[in-house]
Amino acid sequence: MFVAREKELDKLNRRYQSDTMEFIVVYGRRRVGKTALINEFVKDKPVIYFSAINANAKDNLEMLSKAIYLYSYPDATENPVFGSFDAAFNEIGRIAQNERVAFVIDELPYLAKADESITSRLQHLLDYQWKNTKLFFIVCGSSISFMEKEVLSEKSPLFGRRTAQFHIQPLDYYDSRKMNPDLGEEDSALIYGITGGIPHYINKLDVKTTVKSALLENFFDTSSYLYEEPDNLLKQELRELAVYNSIITAIANGATKLNEIAAKVGMESNNCMKYIKPLMELGIVEKAEPIVNKNSRRVIYRISDNFFRFWYRFVPANISVISADKMQLVYDKAVGSYLSDYMGFVFEDICRQYLLRNMDSLPFVFSEIGKWWGTHYALKKEIELDIVALAPKENNTIGYEYLIGSCKYTNKKIGLDELELIKDYSSAFTTNNDTCHYYAFSKSGFTQSLLDAQERGEVTLITLKDLYDI
């Protein structure tokens, strides 16, 4: 089932209507839905679709030749093989001289691995043979570091040739629900927290009745696809898997500072950083700093991919039980009782996404949004705020406008004390020249005293249901 991606499809279709040569770069992490997007785009268009394979140049040339031949002779069972990539690409240019045709190279990094000259060849084709054709050329890749360095960067032969690029991100919390539209808000939020909005994982989780039964059948089972997935992905991209596993596990279990992670893994901080960098390039780990008064000493590392975060939070700790096929006996105690705590971070992310989706209805248009943590010197303690969005005041007025938010994913209603708390906390970085707008997000609702405060205009209250009713 293909859902969302309407903006990307619309932009691709508008460029296709130009009837001039286009060079489109599509990239993003594995399983995010790049190929599904391209297939949806070309389904009603003439297309030469070549999916490169992790093999030698000869095998890839055979696959490319087959794709070209099938375009002209779709019923053919055999095809000739071009003598070289240049000959094959020249044939594509000939076809595109008089007709609009899409040419897709899926998994370009595999082709470049097989033939290191491929990006230079493509640069020459774009500058000369294909320049005045009607070709709609798409290259796609799952290795983000390769696509950014070897296709998009200034050092690449292809730099400056693209007419558009699409970094395909996971679905947000709202679009993720479209894949299970009959489920309630709490289950929808939990599915997003487990899969990270990766369409492939949502399909594989395959929630038919309850999330618990789906997890027991399709996640906490050694024969299931999702159980093996993190290991399979890391094997494709990295070596020394034991070290990377230890680092991800340490972060998933609460180690956020570099020295804490290094101590958990048992190595020096500098050496540990060498392993964290590839995880950041893969989009598994991210570096974060407070949104206000940014300070390198406050930098933390966290798992940005919810699927990895969920897997490493619950699988390593229960590996023996899972291997013995007894997870159903301990699920409630080992997983269910920790889900509210696990979902706290996810809920903050969902609330920030909600604000981004609804910026036109907010008190001001913010320029930055994130989280803040640091020292409150008046209170003499370390504090954090779940959401801080900000923008300079308009018309050269001194100060900033802030949106300060609290997010609570618990079974308890939020009371007036939470509003007073975030007011106190925000005083750590705001001044008398600033204007603050206070928001509270809650899974379980609000006490009457806080609802009364909203009536007085002191705070805006958002429930889990409100997050999806947009």
C-alpha cells in the first residue's frame, strides 16, 4: 500500500511535464520507501528501470542491457548485451531524442562500486549526449554518505548537474497512521514509536488486533523479519559489529554523553567517537545540543532512529527469553510496563512534529524548534524543557518570542503545577524583553485547574487525540 509522499510525487510530476532533460537525485536510508516512491511516479510513464546489484561490472551491464531491451521489446525472453556501459547509455540517449522517457538507476552506489568511473561517465553524458534530449534521469541510493559525497558534494563529477534532489525521510507520526487508519491514537503513536515511520517496518509489524500480539509474532521472535533487521542493516554498512552493537545498546539504555558511552563500551572517548560518526552518517545516532545558549559541553548523543531505539532497548535485555520462545510469558513485565517511559521521548518528537505541521495556527512563526537542557542557577539544579521554539521579535523589537512546551505520556492528568514548573524553568534563559507562550501536551488529559488556566489564556492544551485531529 502506497500512502503519503504527495508533495514528492507532485514535484516529480511537475518536473516531468517540462519535457526537457532532468536529472533527479533520490536518496535516504534503507527501507524508507525510495523505490516505492519512484515506482508510484513511473507507473503510468515510459520507463527504463535499472536496479543495480552488488556484483561486478559485467553482471550490472547485463542487467542494464536487459532493462533497455525490455523497454523496446517488453515480451522478449532474451536480450543482447551491450559491449560497454557507454554503448548502453548512448542507446538511452538515442531513445530520449524524440520521446519523453524516464531512466532510473536504483542503488547507484552498487554500480559505482562495480565501476568506479561511473559518476564521471554520467557527468559526460549529462553535459553532452543527454543535454538536449527529453530524458528524465533519476538516480537513487540507500547509502546516504555515498550520495552526499559522491553525487551531491562539490567534489563529485556530478556536482551542479542535478535539477532536483529528494532526501526521503521516514513518514511522520501523522502520515504513519494512514497505514493503519482503523487503529486508535495510542496504538498509532506506539506503532510510530516502534517503527520510526518506516513504511516497510509498519507493514512487517502487521498489526491486526493488538500491538502486543503483533510484537510477539513479528518482532520478539527469532524467526521474524524484524528481529533480524538491525543486524542485517549493520552488516551491509559496517564492520566490527560487536563494537557498534555495544555503542547503540549503551545509548539506548541512557548513556548520552561521549564519556558515558565510552565508559559503558570500555574504550577511550576519542576512539569511541570514531565509531559514533559512521552511526551518525547512517542516521541511526544523532548529536544534539540545547536549542538556546548552545554549548559544546552540553552536547549529547541519542538514537534518532526509533526502530533501532526500540530494538536495542528491549531485545538485548531479553535475548535469552526470546531465544527460548517464552517472550509471551514475560512481555507485560519486561516490555509493557516500560512502554510509557519509552514513549516519553517519542511523544516529545510527535509534539514537535505537530507544531511544525500547524505552524500557521500558532501565535508566531518560529525559526527553530528543539529541546533545552542546562543549569538553572536560581534553582541551583540541572533542568530540561521538552519543547522550545523561538523566533526574533518582528519590527526590530528587542527580544524573542518563545513557545515553551511540556509533553507527558503517562496515565495521569497534567495539573497546574506543570504550567508553573515550565514557567520557572524557562526563566533560566528568557528575559523581560521576551514573550513566552506556554503549551502542554498530554496523553491522558488535564485537571480542571489547568483547563481553567487555558480559559484564562495562560496555556494551550493539546491531547493525544488533538494531535491526530488535524
